[in-house]
Amino acid sequence: MFIKEELEKFQKDRPKSKELWQKALEVLPGGISHNIRTFGLHLIGGFPVFIKSSKGAQLKDVDDNEYIDCWNGHFAMILGHNPPEVQKVIKEYLVEGWHFGTNTEYQVKLASTIVKDNLGIEKIRFCVSGTEATMYASRLARAFTKRRLIAKAKLGWHGANDTLSYDIGSIVSGEASPGLLKAEQAGVLTFQINDESTFDLIKENSENLAAIILEPVLGGGGGFPVKIEFLKRLKEDAERYGILLIFDEIITGYRFTDSLFQNKVGVIPDLTTMGKIIGGGMPIGAVGGRKDIIDQSSPGVANQVLIGGGTFSGYPLSMIAGLKTLEILKNSHQDYNRINQEGDSLLNNLNRFFKEIKSQLIAIGYKSMVMIHALSKWIEQPSMRDISLFKDRKREALLQLALFNRNISGLHGLGSISMAHTHENILRIQEVVEEIAQPVSQSKIG
Ligand SMILES: Cc1ncc(COP(=O)(O)O)c(C=O)c1O
């Protein structure tokens, strides 16, 4: 009943999105240009909304529905949508042209800012996406160590490159996509975060391991924080065996503080991949770290490691938007504290409520990253493995749909809190999730 009513309301309020979706299905596989942008809604007979504008914490769709947005452009929009200061510099620059295919001062400035902010970044190379950055980091590591294997975290999402797209969907069955080599052929091992077995795996393969790559908080994998102790032990093992440690900070960089997360946890890896926030909402990726490793990519060296091309690498508007964003973030300590605290309380309050009503929902995250998983049964304290094993994608889609119906947009349940969210916004999000938790949990979904 709940699902039927929710679907009817969703469709009634969104005729233009529905029409666009039908057209999209004819020309785009699955109707989208990024797999997760169906928001799972197609699984239960819904369709994604089409957005036409944004401002602050708000998105507006083509049917003029407004949403408090928690997806924040795949975690990139930490200042909220369309921040006026960033919009201003983009507009000002646009009149000069926007793509020269050569060097600009802004690329030097953004690189210098990131190097200055972060002890572990001695040099940096810009590209256009995080997918490229993690591929290049792995290549640099293989070239530097002259070893074959890369160990990556199960569920870790590093973009859809051929190098690292293994064990991305489920820690239970880690089948690679058709078209990719099997993990052994591709030289990829996968490990479980926060688990002792990882250190055995590293030891057993120590002579052939070029790199260990992981996000300090698994983002696309569902918001699971990696314990600091685990990160420290990875660093120790990496040093012991001559393996390079790579942190993928494409989400966590500049998310919790005005620099990379590694500075806060006190574990400095050999290489770091960056993206999202550092481009201020424009396309960006970057790989940075130890000079001796990164310098392998310099055109001046013998046996140069190939990084790019990249027609759009160091894209001027990304450099400009990124610089302005980082400048604003430098003066945003109070806002960082505020959104980190809002995230902590939202996570705790939701989980307290879910437990009280024995809901099949669970909130997972770290500070301003807050996600909600839906399971196929109630488990008192589900582990990461339980969450993966009992994940109920249709129930998650129903959660997402019910949120849209109440003017909240999010992905992975919610996503993240931006500096544009007010305390009232967060209270409203909590109120809505609590309102729908029971029916979402109890609905029979075919
Ligand atoms: C941690 C992480 N690494 C890499 C990527 C890939 O970045 P992009 O989508 O810019 O290719 C993402 C994207 O979501 C990510 O979250």
C-alpha cells in the first residue's frame, strides 16, 4: 500500500521528468550517463528526477519541485550548490575563453595551494576525473616498485578504470564486469578494511605488491570509516615491505578540514588521489605525493611513466573554481566544525531511532558523510559484511523515492551535509527519515 501510494504521488508530481526519462531510455543506455543516477528508482517502477537549477542547499527539478539536497553533486559541492563567490570567478574568467589546451597560471596556483596545505603532497599532476587519478597512481606505483600487484579494499570505489574495478559492488560476491580481466590476471588483490586477515594477505604477497590503495572512509562503498589503527598498521606494513601506500582522498580531501584527511589522522601515504571538492564543482582529478614517485611522469626523465594526455587536464575553469573554493574553505573552520557535528548527531539520532523501532535501516558514515542502508531483515548491530550480505536494493530505492516525495534528494540514502545546510534543514531531514522509516522497513516489495 505504502509503495503504491508513494509511486502514484511520485509520478503525479513529476510529469516532465517522466517524459524526459522515456526519451532518455531511447538514446542513453538505461537512460543515464552515470550508473547510480537512476537513484535505484527504476527497480521499483519509478524514474529519476531531472534537475534544472540549484542554489545553496536546494535543487529544483524540471517540474518545479524543490529538494533539500544531500547528494551534493557526488560529494563535490561542500559549499552547497552554486556558491556566489565561485560563480563570480567562473563568470569573470569565461569572457577570456575556457579551453586553451595549454598552461595557465591558475594550474600553478592550485597546485601550489595543495602542496602548501599538505605535508604528503610534494608534487601533483592534474587530470580530469578521479577515475584517471587512481589509474595513474596505480601505474606510478607499479613502475616505481617494479612489482605487479595492487591490493585494494573490498567495496572501495576508485572510478570505473580497468585497473581497480574489482570487488566494487559487494564484499560477498566480487565478480568483475564482463569485458574486464579476472582480478588475478589484472594483478589485483582485495582486502577487507578493519580486519586482521588483511595483514596476512599483505605478508603473503609482500614481494609482489606494488601498492595498497584505499579510501580513509569508504564513500561509494557505503560510508564505512577505516579505523585509524588499521591505517597506521597499513603504513607500517607498507614501509616494512617496500610497498607504496595510496590514499584515495577524492571524497575525504578537504571534506572534514581544510586539507587532506591524512593530516588529521596522522598517517601520510606515499601517493594520494584527489578530486571533487578541489575542483569547486568543475571536472577534476589529481594524483600527488612523494616527489621521487610523481617525478617519474615528467617528460624530462628517462623511462617516463605515462600520465595523460588529457585534452582537458588542468582545465582552466576547474583550476579557478577549485582555487576559489579552497580559499573559502581556509576561512571556514566554524562551518567545518558545524557540519561535522551535524553529521555526527544526525547519524546517532537516526540510529537510535532505527534501533527503537527495530527498523531495517541503518545509518553509516563519518562526520559530514551520512548514508543510510536498507537491509532485508532487522539485525541489531549489523557488521559491514552483514550490510553487504543483506542489502535490499529495492528497499533502498523505496527509501530514496519516499525522500523525494518529501522534498529531500539524496543518494546512498542521504550522502553528505554541505556548508549551505542550515540546522533547520538537518532537523527536517531527520524528521522525514523518522517519518518514513517504519513504512519503508515494513513494506512488501515485489
Ligand atoms: C573515492 C573515489 N575515488 C574515485 C572516484 C572516481 O572519480 P570520478 O567520478 O571523478 O572519475 C570516485 C567517484 O565517485 C570516488 O568517490
